[in-house]
Amino acid sequence: MDYSVLNKPSSVSDTGLGGGGLATKNAADTQDRFLKLLVAQMQNQDPMNPMDNAQVTSQMAQIQTVSGIATLDKSIQSLSSQFGQMQTLQGVALVGRDVSVEGNKMIIAENRGQGAFELSGPADKVKLEVLSPAGAVLDTVELGAQSAGLHQFDWSAEKSKGYTQVNFRITATSGTAAVSNTLYSTDKVAAVSTSSTGKLQVQLENLGQVDYSAIKAID
């Protein structure tokens, strides 16, 4: 049986149809063409060598598979839309909460600063250095031994010299070997929104807009 007809591009324009509606229409058109082709084949078959039941059943199973894939695609799109709505509702609950995102900036509020860092391995010595926007060291704090993983800290900002935002860095060692680390800035969520591509984003009071997926920790 020639199945090239089934794969012939549809001449129907998809204008005004959503992805799911277009897939469903194409599947219905394909099924209709298949059935017409099958009926024509049965009507014109060789009476001395007719199609057997197994062949007909196999061909019917193939068209059912095509229809099933179209239905599955529509279901997946629906689930994706519902997931996006659920994520937005979860994002609303973050408004007013402190979150940590990758970065080395420390916001000064109520005479203190907060930040976080993640160690790739255990360290027997960890040092925090607070820097002015120009890079001058404002304060150095020994944090002692720390385990691998995420750690948060508070910094008393008496030495902030009036800055509302400073930078920081972490130096960690295990014996004489350096332990790599990742820095995280802490800021408050002011609002949530959805981008043009459907991604959930959060607006931070001082650090601006970041993707929801960039949030490392929530306080």
C-alpha cells in the first residue's frame, strides 16, 4: 500500500489555529485520507488475491497510532500551560521574601548585610572580605572551618562607611589547598512576572530582574 499520500503536506492554512488545534486537524485529515485510500484499495483488490485480515488490522493500527500521537501532543501542551500557571502562583508567594541568587553584591539594610556562599568541599579556614564599590577592603571576618555546601552569613555594617551596597569575596582553604566557592547575593523579592517566552521572573528590590530558576535559596 502506498503511504506517500498520508505524508502529503496539507494545503489548509494554520492561520488562527493553535498548536494543538492544528495537530488535531492534520491528524483528522490524515485519518480521512487513509480510510478513503484503504476503501479504494479494498474495492480494487485482486479477487484472486484479496487482502487478509492481518494486513487490514496492521494498517488500521498504524492510523490509530498517528491519531494517538496527535492527542498526546495536545495533552502535553495543556499540561505545560497548567504547569506555567502553577509556577506563577508559587512565585507570588515569594513577594516580600529574601532570596539568594548568584552574585557578589551585598545590600546594606538596617545596619547589616547578608550574603551566602557555597563550598565545593570542606574547608578548615574560611575568610570573608567586604569590599567597597571601588574594591577597597572595608572589613575582614574569619568564619572558621566550614563544611561543603551552602552557607549564609550576616555582616554587621558599622564599617560600611555609608554605602548602601558593597561587594564581598570568600577565600577558603583546606590545609594549603584552595577550596573553590560560589558567591550568592541576598535581596528581597518585590514582584513576579512572566517573560515573553513564558519564563517566570522575579523583580528584586536592588538587584533587578532575574529568572525564577536562578534562585538558590529562600529565607
